[in-house]
Amino acid sequence: MENIPMPSVYVKVYGCSSNTADAEIAKGLLSEQGHRLVQSPKDADINIIMSCIVKTPTEVKITKLLRQLEASGKPLIVAGCMPKAMQSHVEETVPTASLVGPDDIEHIPDVVEMTLNGERVVQVDGDPTDRTCMPRMRANLLVHIAPICTGCLGNCSYCIVKYARGRLYSFPAEQIVEDVRTAVQDGCKEVWVTAEDTAAYNADGVRLPELIDMITSVPGDFMVRVGMMTPNQALPLLDGLIKAYRDPKVFKFLHIPIQSGNDEVLTAMRRRYKVSDFKELVTRMRAAFPDIGVSTDIICGFPGETNEQYDDSLELVKWLKPDVLNISRYWGRPGTDAAKMPNRLHGRETKARSRVLTSLWKELAVDVGKRWLGWEGSILLNELGKGDTKVGRNSSYKTIAVRTDAALGERINVRVTQSGVGFLEAIEI
């Protein structure tokens, strides 16, 4: 009997590293069943979009793509956060598409089969389950994204992700470690510990510092990047975090979003910390690790934010001098309390504030980069750069571009010779 090839699948992912991990799992499950993963919707028998809803511009971009894909006549599955948090919007946009929520990703092979057979499937109400140790098709063969939990303990007034990812559900520590062990055996050189809030992790009394210790105890040559944590969850763990970060396998890198430099705005956002908490956390981590890389997030133009409150954010950024600054204009998201707040700022104003903050950070980033000039040390090559360069990371997770004949996944010694906004250039030594 002639072997009939399995249908080909195109998967496009938007958004955070948790969504990327879900897409890798979806691809892994489909590949295990014999499906061929293709790089273009034109070559696919069925299309899957892993959607993101954090920002309005991303939603608009995804909505446009969904309409184009449905118009092609090929079966379509909308997965990720949008079908769970904005189901009616998706159904109005693409009424024939099947829907899969974040907690139903393990069912994607069955949904693909049913959708190809002409059924419209809606699976968006699943309960969170352990997503570790599932098949993977990684976007970067050297990087393993390790989700440690899903959901969060917060209730931020502007956040729509809560409606998609729900309350905190932490995965078993032993399973996370086994997942990392398998990834390292597969050749991964970086492990990204990922969650909406890594500091909220709590599985049978195992908190983030203990989990980091368990991960770094896995044999092998690899590095661990600890993902985003909120100040209020991280501060009580600080002594343990500092101890865990001392392990040479841990990148000295801290992603801790502040969102605003003003306490009144933070209260309106329902962020459960003050600016002083953020500063204490950063100050103590920098005291322990002087070269630590720090990333933070700022929202410009939250409803009711005055010029003086916005200036507080500028002053905080000047104080922090972050290595990475993620700047967002405020966008009112459907169903959130902030979207109903009075004194919404005009889009022109949020755009202007974003531009001023971006300009400030670029000025500061020049000085942040200059302090690395002349630095010598080891970097782990993990991706191709522009032109004929390769990109690596040092122990502080600084991005360093270098021309080298070494292969990706290798460590090389370099000397930093030039600095730019958010990256460094080096020569191999």
C-alpha cells in the first residue's frame, strides 16, 4: 500500500517566551505524529497561529493575518491567548477557524486532524497541566525554554493576559529538572527559566531559589537565564536568589519590570510594590553582582498619569541605567479595569512620552555600553548575527557580536572593542 504523506503544517508564533515554548511543544507533538512543518502558509495544508494579546498593535497585526489566512480557503487554527481571552473577537474575525487555548495545547494534534476533516473545534477551557517533558521542535537548537509555571498571583488593572493564563499553577520541580536534563543531553547550551512571574513559582514548597539550585545541579556545560519576576514576589526571596545566582551556570541577569517610577501610578495599576521596593532589590543584587545586567519595563501614558508622574519614570530610568529597557505605550485592553478609567491620554501624548523615554534610554545605553570597552572574557555563541558575525552572551547576558570561525554552541574568549545601544562588538583573542 502506498504511503500517504501526513498533511503539512505552518505554525506562526507571536508574543512571549511562554508562548514560544507552547509553539515548540505544538510543533514537537505534530512532528512526532509525522506531520511536516513548513516555513510558509503557501506550502501548508493547515495553518496555526499562536496568538498574543498584550498590546493593541500586535492584536491588530494578528487579526489582519487571520483574515488573510481564512480567505485563502485553507483550514485555520487560532491558538495561544487570543481565543481564550477574546473568543468572540476571534469568532467574528475568522468564523470558520478552530480555537485552542493556552491550557489545551497538548490536544493540538487531535484538533489538527478534526479541523482537516472539516470540523470546527473549540477547546479553550482546559485546566492548566504540567507542560514539561513534552516533545519539542526548538526555534533555536541551543536554547531550551523551560516554563516553570503558568498564570500569576497578580491582578494588574491593565493586564488582559490574566484572562488567558489564569491563576498561578506551578509545574512539579522534579519534572522541570528532568526536562532540563533531557534538553542538555539534546545539546542545548542555554536554559531559559520562563513564566509570567518566575518569582511566584511555588510547587510543594519549592520556591524559585531552590528550583534554580536543582537546575544548575544537572550535569553539563550550559547556562541558565532566569526570566521576569515581579518585585513584590522577588523581594522576600532575595537572600535565596543571591545565593542561587552565585552558581557559575546562572547568567547574572535580572528582568524585573517596574512599569512606572511613581507610587500613585503603581497603585492605580494594582502593582503590589513601591518604587523603594524595586530600588532595594536592584541595589542589593548589584551589590552582590556589580556587573549584573538589568532589564526593566515602563508603560507610558497610563490613564491619569500626570506630567510630574511621568517625570518620575524618567528619573527612575536615569537612576537605574538599565541594560535593557522595554518601553510600551499604554493600550486599553478589552475587559480590563484600566480601560474603563477616566482621564485617558490621547494617543499623541502616549507616543510623545514613549519617544522621549526611548531617546533618554539610548543616551544612557551609550554610557552603559562604554563601561564594557576593553572587557575580556568567555562568551557562549548562541545565534548568527548580522553580516558574517556570530552573537554570544557573556556571564552578564550582554549581547556581543564577533567574527569567528567557531561554531554556534562553542565558548570563545573575546575582547570588547566597540559598544552600541544594547549590544557590544568584540574580537576573538
